[in-house]
Amino acid sequence: MNIKRFLTGVVAAAGVFTLCAPLAAKAEASNDEYVDNDDFPLISYQIFDDHVEVVKNPKVKELEDIILNGVAEQVEKAQAELNSLLAAISNYDIVIKDTVNGLPVTGIAYQCFYGDEKIKSIVLPDTITKIAGSAFEKCSELVSITIKNPDCNLVTGVYYSISNDTERVEWKEGKKRYSKYVPSFSGTIYGYEDSTAQAYADKYDFNFEILKDETNMVKLGDVNGDGRIDSVDASNILASYAVFSTGQASPTTKELASSDVNSDGKVDSIDASKVLSYYAYVSSNGTLALVDYLKK
């Protein structure tokens, strides 16, 4: 990753972050509570009263301030810590969670991934209702973005939600000459037919692929859709159970398909326990699929 360009993106984000942070109508102010994203530590989950948003890790801004304004010894230490954050990235194919602390993850904040030159793909759950401006701008290696909410709001205009870069277009009308910047994206947007994602791709002539029915793609036990069945999935089941048990919501068909491990029509702690048991089995070199393991 080009550190200089990355820090430039962070500086730009800092100046407008307070204006762009609220993505949902009810979010008047942040609780200043963040949950780290272990696989990709450059982003965090910011907790609001009734929802969660994906934002740049605030630690990055803190380090950037020190690097720009600190004395030599502080700068050296901050740079080393930033390099450590970059080195800790274990996966550039990112799957955003649909719930954190029992709350839905609803938005991708302004310039959240701006200028990241390593991210390759990202999957956004159907809880995401808005992708703010410049969220994926100048992500030069981004080749795949999956948007599972057919009604997700993608920002257009000056600050585009998705673009590898922007191009200047000039034209002439009579004696007057005009120009504007439009987004360019060499990757593929995946979404549902007649979705806002398809409309966005059509507007800018981006590649678009139609997703199949989500319920047919769900894998039992793989709650977050990252291709693994592990403790994270068990934790997500428990978080959902906490919501369902209070009567705040009922599991959807998709949630039952992935989380109702014992097929009793409910999502509860028993399902989480079975997922954890299977995870321990697989971690000990077990080879059975979950469905076959449950028959033992």
C-alpha cells in the first residue's frame, strides 16, 4: 500500500467526517464506542444507539496526527505502529458483518476505504442501507463488490460510492466547453436484478452480475457468509438469539437457513453450542461436513 496516499485519504476524511458520519435518521450522535475488525484493522464498527456503521479505524487518524505534527521520536513510534497495523492485515477479501453487539450494521461511512490499494473484494450484507460518498474511491485493486440489499442507497454525483478512480470528461455545446469528473471501475458489482446496485452500474457503464436467490446460497452454520464455520458464527447466533428472545424481532428465512442448526424452527443458544462443537471438531482435523457431523 502507498502509505503517503493512504494518509492523504485519512486527512481528507478527517476534515469532513463529522458532517458525513450519520447515515441513519435516528443517529444524532455517536456513542464513541468502536469494535475492531480483526481481519482488516484499518476499519472499525462504530456503535450507535440503534445501529452500527463501518468506519475508518479512529486509531489511524490518531497515528496520522502524530506523524504530521509530532516530534521526531513520536513520529518514528507512530509510523512503526501504523506499519504494524498494515502488517496485521490477514485478508484483503472482506466480509462485513450484519450484526455487531446485537445491532444491525447499516452503513459504510464516508471515505471508509478511500485510497486502499490492496483490498480485492468485499461482501456487504443485506442490512447495509447506505454506502456513503467516496467509500470505495481510489481502491485501485478492488475487483468485486457484492451488495445484498436491493434497495441500498449508493451515493452518486461528486462523491461516488464506488470507483477505482475518476476520469475527466469534456464536451462542447455550441461555443461553450464543459467538463466533469465521472467514476471509472474495472471490477464487477454483484447485486440483485432491478436493484439500486444494478441501476448504479448501468448509469456508469460498470460490469454487473445478477446474484441468485440468497436463500439458495446460504450454508448451514456459516452465518456471516465468509466460507468458514467457526466461533464467529456461534457468536453471531448468540447475538441474534439475544434479540429474538426479547421479542424485538423474529428470524428471517435466511437467518433460519444459516442459524437453525438443529432444525427446531428456532435460533437459540443450542444452535450456537452445536456450531462451537463442530468448530472444535474441525480444528482437530475433523473432515465431516456439518450436516454429517450432526448425525453422529
